Amino acid sequence: MIQRIQSVFLLLAGSAFFSLFALPFATSRVPIPHIFDDLVYNIMDNPLLLILTILGGSISIVAIFLYNNRSVQAKLSNIVIVLSILLVILAFLLVYNEGTTAKGAETITESAGIGMPFLSLICSALASRFIRKDDNTVKSMDRLR
């Protein structure tokens, strides 16, 4: 059923991924070559960040409509968890490793976008937990028949 709590969490995870199109990871007051040319660091600055964001958001939205097949929904939710972790690691590595070695790195400030992968990770983990819980409930009802 599409009204289950895991659908809400998967929708929140997908919206957290897709909100990265509007929210930057970090901003700078001074242009830093190759990193902060436009004073913001967002998913458009690295193709791998863009791919992880599109995949994570799309998979979490698709998983909502697979409510009839809970095992596939759980697997997709776990894939979204892995993509969230990869996005967090890659975003921190790119912003802080590349950004702190450049001149003017003290002007880099975090933005709201750096928290969105964490939000998607938490929502995906909660969705996975409730999918598992729902599956266990259905299996216990089958045993009673």
C-alpha cells in the first residue's frame, strides 16, 4: 500500500536528493580557481556528484511505487543508503581537500546543501527499517493462517 510510512521516508529521501539542485554544498566570498569559480560549490561542479544525486533521488522515488514487492523495495532502499554515504564522503572530500589547499580557503563556509545527504541517509535508513518491519508483520500473519 502506498500510504505506508516507508513511502513518506522514501519521498523525503528523494526530495533531499533533488533539493541539491537548488542548495549549494559550500560558498566562498572569494573566487578560488577550479573549485569556487562562481563562488558556490554545488552538484553541478562535479559530474560524479551529479550522477549520485540523480541516481539516489530517482531510485528512492521509484522504490515508493514498488510497495507490492517489499524485497525489491528493501534492496532499493539499501542502494539509496549506499548512494547517500558515497555522496556525503565525496562532497566532503571535494570541498575540504580541494578547497583547503587553495589560496583563500578561509573564506569557505558550509551551506544548507551539505546536510541534505545526511537527511537522505537518515530517511533511507528509516524507510529500510519500516520495510523490514512491514515484511515481518506480513510473514507473521501468513504463519497464523
